[in-house]
Amino acid sequence: MTQMFRRQLASAACWTVAVLVCAAPVAGQEAPQPRELADWEREELQALVEVVTAARTGELEQAADPFDLAPSYLKGTDGNTYVPFTLDIDPATIDGSSVAVYLYVDDPAAAAAAAEDEDADDAEPEAVFEDAYFIQLEEPADGEPVRINRAFSAPGGEYDVYVALRRSLGPESDDDELEALPVMLLKRTVPVPDLWTEELQTSTVLIAREVEPLAAPLSPEEQIEHPYTLGTTRIVPKFDRVFGSQEDLNLLMLVYNPRLAEGMPNITVEYNFHTRTDAGEEFFNKTNPQEFNAQTLPPGFSVEAGHQIVAGQSVPLSLFPAGDYRLEIAITDNEAGTNLTRDVNFTIEAS
């Protein structure tokens, strides 16, 4: 089995009573030390590795994806983008409470270039990212999929992401029983943005079901299991975009690469809500904009030292009529004179 690559995360966020306005220094994490696999673990993973290898070499094609993968993007370390993702799996396709998962991130452009290079040796190209997990599944709520959260890191680019998954039988299994278990394989092309340019950029807009402050950052091993945790803030994502009228719309987003004046950014973030109907869109309402500048940021704030601009709001939806909405988030760098927008579509159901 090839070497497993581990991830690092360098992000932090603060959740205040209603609005995310606090900036925090980047908290780099060491990669967990690889552990020695037991014999039964190697046996279970070997079949997953073989399936991914067959898919990568064109020996195996799959007509339909057996589950879904939803990625998010945040600035990582050393020029990489940190990509937490969620797998949504139909509970009917998994028999058992434990699964083995093999993740392989491939750079098809690099692989194609190596194949055309007559001077290259025949060694298999290294994975951009690779890891394997044995996961105890949580019982989903009625009507909900089984969800697995993990992450990988990669420079900006377009990658083929392979996820092979199969029920794990543990150390008491026998070979015949193990071979009878089907392997589910997902191949997904994932475009990873380069967040290390000089241009104004943001992370993915994260929609949170829960936000919990932690007493201390997670260990590297804990971070693997909870990849949406940023520094000392644990985020439980809300995976659908359907809300009840008594819920809140909790938003979190990091703003990257502002132009600095005397070491300080000057960023404005505006939140404009629009109703969506078959006839088109109509402006509905807006919340107060957020300002991130020398007057509003905490003393000692320094982008150059790795502090983060963390934007976001918690918007009560009780005054929103039932219907479909688009939230337009407008981010303006007042110093550079540049701007960009991010959209969040959501639905409010009638009580």
C-alpha cells in the first residue's frame, strides 16, 4: 500500500452572540503520526485500493455514483487549499455500523504529462493526497442520509477524487465473508480554487446548524473526524437549504487577500435578500453591513501575522414569509477598489 498523506489546517474563527466579527490568528496543526495497520485492516483496505487503481487506469468504469460528495474550500497551509467534504450515502446501501474508506486524490494533468514523457520512469505517480479510515457510523434521522465528513489538502487545480467504501467486518471476519462484500466507488472531478493569489477571495460560505466554542483546538486525530472545526470553533454544517420559520440562518465566511493600508484591511460585507418566484427575483430586505477596518478590528489585528477576517451573520427567519430566497453577499475591498459576490439560495417552509 502506498504512503498515506495527512492534512494540515490553518484557520480559526470566533462566534459571537449574533455576528461573526472576530478575527483570530491562524492555528497550524501538525499532521497525525501514521499508525501501524493491523493485518485485518490491511486486508480490508487492499480491496479498496485495487478498485481505485482499476478506476484510475481505465480498467473499471462505473455508470452511476453510489453516493454524493459535497466539498467546501478554505485557505490551508503552504499554498494549499483545505477541502473539508461530506459524503451523503443512502442508508439502504450500507449493511452495518462500521465502514472502511479509502481516499485518493489524483492530478490527471500531471499523470498525462508523465505518460507522455519518454524519459520518465515507470514508477506510479504519487497521489496529491491519500488516506484511509475505519469509521463508526452514526444512526441517521428518519429520511436523512448517512453522512461522513473528512478532508483533503491540495494546491489550486482540477483533481480526480476517488472514494472507495465498503462495510468493515473487523478483526473477526474471514476471507470468504469479506470478499462477498461489494465495494462502492465514487469518482468525482473537483475544481479546487487557488486561494493564495493576490486577488480578493473568500472561503466557501458555510451554513451552520450549530456553532460550538471549544476550550482548546482539536488534536490532529480529532481534526480528521471533525474537519469543519476551525481553530477553537466547532461547526456542524447544515447540509440542506430548507429552514423552518423559527430557525436562524447562520452564515460563516473567511475573506482572503485584502489590500492593506498601514497594515490594516478595509473590507465591507453587505447582505441583501431577494425573493425568488417563477416570475423572477425581487429585493426583499437587507441586514446591516459589516466593516472590517482599523476602527472595527481588535487591537493587534494583523493579516500579515496570520489573523483571519471572519464574516458572517445569524439571521432570524421568523419575519420571512415562506418561499424561496437568494442571499447576495457583496464583499468590497475599499482599499483596492475591487469586489465580488457570493450567493446562497435557501427555502423557508410554511409552519
